[in-house]
Amino acid sequence: MKLKGLFADNQTLFYLQKQYDKPEYYEGLIEAFKTSAKRYYAIIKAIEYHNGYIDENQLASYTFSPTQNLKGHKRFSVIIKDLIQFRLLVKEDGLYSLQNCEININNNFRHHKGIELAKSIVLNQFNDWAKNIGLISYSSGKFHSTFSKLQWGFVAPSYVSGTTKYSQAQKKITPSFVVADILLGKKIGIEEVSFFIRKIEIIKSQNVPNFIPFLLTDGYFEEDAFTLLKQKGIVVGLINKLFGEEYLELLKSLINTVTNAGAILKENPQEYVKLIEKLNKLVDGKTNNLRGDLFELAVGYYHSNLCQSIEIGKRIMQEGERREIDVYAIRQTELIIAECKGYKRKIDSNEINEWITHKVPVIYDWIKAWVNNEKAIIFEFWSTGGFTDDALDLLRTKSSNTKKYKIEYYSEKEIIEKARESKSQKIIEIMRDYFSNEIS
């Protein structure tokens, strides 16, 4: 058998029919990508680096395949389609992950979430830093956006003198651009930075505005990778040099807390409280979205005082379908499965219907199949922004008509009341952080 049309120099990959869909087939295919189809291998390497998972909106930033038509280059969407067809890539719940790959990945979903939160903080901080020193135009930064038909973690126009161009024909200044990608949490070698260098080379071959490339990282470089980046004229944005050692330590604390959330909330909940205090101090004015992402930890902190054991961000598989449980708390007579939305907007009926029809039944079947089913099962929906009227109507109907398990739902008023009833000053303080001074 043979596979062609993918490899450099019109090469063909030959394999035996009996090898197809076996480990040696996938090992050979990946090795062929590594040597002769580097666009494909870059995607596999990006997911490997990101602990086995990457957000569907971010993956293109870690490749050198264009998201728009560019002569001589295969589009990112085409490569993704091929990898899914080859059964090397799977898309699920807005995430890409690898399958049939023996390369070294750590499928720790909690660690993935911790890294993603840290990346989000750093990119937002970089945006503020660049804006405050006048490197980029005010309120112009975009995240996971396109420049020169390639996607970047951060893109913004710059009018710094010496980097812009003046068009005599149009009688106006053409700005330069600041572009940045980010790598966190692992040692970085030549393979890890090759996608970024290749993107720079592709842009330089086009007639595009001037640009300033940044690679943001926590500094775990192999010497040859660091040297190569400097030789290529890339600004290596070491986080501790840009924002300070204390800031870097905060990121490490955040990643550790999210990765080990269940154990920390049950055995040492003060670590979570300390993290929130540090975030408020060091990321002042930028924590609204972050608090939303950490709301499941706040709900977990509430339940940790009442349960025997607790897990945060638990991933379950039931008959081929995977679901994530934000908070899974085991009490003496009850199992609590909590969905947590810590944002200002209201949850609408479409989201509630998706939760009730797509998520709850799969988790319920998993519990009945694998867990002690003598306990009462309670599905909770916590929303700091509340619910629309249609969503409330649907919740009331489902709650009253469902007998196999309970459905409970909490918006601002109910969450504040639960905090007060807990008689825990720390829980009250944490919830106050989400609702300003409405709770005392």
C-alpha cells in the first residue's frame, strides 16, 4: 500500500496492508511526517507539548500553516481534516487531542487547564505592558488572531517610529505589527520553537508590513534553541524579566493549584485562599475573567467543607462519550455533580438544554455503572450571572419532572445565601470576591 501527496519532494510512504491501523503503521506515519511533512508534525508536536490537549481556537497559533489561502502552502483546515481522517487527531468538546500516538504525552487534563489559565494571564499582561509603554496602539491587541494569513497568540499594530512605513500613494502611515506566541511549563528545544521560526520565515517571504516577533516563555530553554531564536532576531520575552520573579512564582502557584485542585481543597484549602489573595494583589483589575475560570474552585472550596472527598475537573468516559465534571463531591449520603459558570452574563435556555440533554444523562449513566448507586444524586448548576427567564422556566420544569436524580440551580441570591449558611468566613470572603460587597 502507499500514501502520497503529503510529503516533500513528491515522496511516497509505502507500508504493508497487514500493518494498517496497527501501532507500527502510526509510528511510521508520524516518523514520515517528522522528516518529510513538517506541517503535519508541527500539529502533533503542539498537542504533545500542551499535555495532550489544546483548544480548537488556539492550535493554529502553534503551526506554520496559514488559516487563509496562501500560494504554495496547504491551509491549516486541510491539514486538520487529514489528521482526523488518518485517526491521529480527534476533536471533542472544543479541544483537539491525539489518538493512536505513542509519542510522550501526559494526558493530565487538570494540568492542561492550569497551563491555559496561566497563558491567558500572561497574554493579557503582555497586552497591558505593550500598551503602557506605547509599543502598540491603545485597545488594539487581539488574541489568537491573524497576521499575514498566519495565526498568532497575540497581534497588535504599532506606530513606533522607525518601524512604520509611509505610503506616498495613499498619503498615510502603514503601521508595523507586534506578534507574539507563548510557551509555558516545559523545557523548550529546537523542535518546540521550529513552528515559530518557520512562521517568521514565511512572513519575510511576503510583501507585508514590518513586524516585531515575541516568543513569551517562563525560560526553560535548551541553549541551542535560545541561541537560534536570538540569531533569527526574535525577542525572547522571559516572563520573570518582563513582569518580575514574584509574577512568575504566582503563575507556578496557579498551575499547581488548578492541577491538584481536589487534593488541595480537601487537605490544604488555605493554599487556594492564598492564591486568590495573590492574584488580587499582582493582577489587580484584570482578574474578572480569571475569577470566572476559577469559579469551579470556589464552588469546590464550598463543598470541601461538607464532603468526604472531592475532585475538580473530573473527566469521565461512558460508552465512548467523554464529559467533564466541574465539581464532583462525595458526601455520606449524596453525590454532588456541579456545573460552574462564573461570568457576568446570564445563562440562556440553550445552554441549560445542552446541559440537561447532552451532559447530565451521560454522567448519570456513568454513575449508575461505576459508582455506589445507593447515594442520592444531585446535579447542581451554579451561575454568578444568573439565568434568563426561559432558562429558569426550563430548570423548574426539569427539576419538578425528574425523579431519578435532583436538579438544583443557584444564581447570585442563592449563592450568597449558601455562603452565609456555611458559617465559614473564608467562603463568605471568596463569594464576596465574585459579588463585590453584596455579601457580608
